[in-house]
Amino acid sequence: MKKYAIIKITGSQCKVSEGDEIEVDKIEGEKGSPLSFEEVLLLVDDKKIRVGQPLVKGVKVKAKIIDQTKGKKIRVATYKSKSRYRRVKGSRRPLTKIKIEKIISA
């Protein structure tokens, strides 16, 4: 069984293992700068499972920022009937692509 952890990043929970590349909501930092996440909710290492109450103590996840990007374009259209009012707005969510380097458990 592969070693993985569930961590809390920018208000959402992500399942990560060593070597994974994931996209999360924007995290401040330059490309190539290191990150460390201490909010680990669950750790699975072979047949040993550690569940946090609410966090697992002594566990860190080391990561590195790969890129700062934007997500897929979302278009929102509004209109009012019988009055010829139409508006289309769009937005692209800022994202950060990170690579999980190591899961450190005590």
C-alpha cells in the first residue's frame, strides 16, 4: 500500500502522496519556493493508519511551488426578460501548481 496523507490546503482537503502534482487555490510565493503543511488530518503508511483529532501530531508535508496559473474560464450570463437587458461576465480562478516532495512522520 502506498503512503499517503490527507491535508488541509487553503480551506480544502486534498489527498496527496510523494511525487504528486496538484493544483490548489492560489498560495503566495515564487516559482520554486518551498512549502510546508502541518495541518495533516489523516496519514496512511503501509498498514498503519493514523487519524487526527482533529490533526495528526508530528507529521509534516514538504512541497514545492511549480507554477502560478489560472484555471478554466467560467462564463456567467444574466438577463431580464422583456427589457432587452443582457450581460455576460467571465472569470478565471488563480491556481498554484505544487509538487509534493516528502511526507515526514515522527
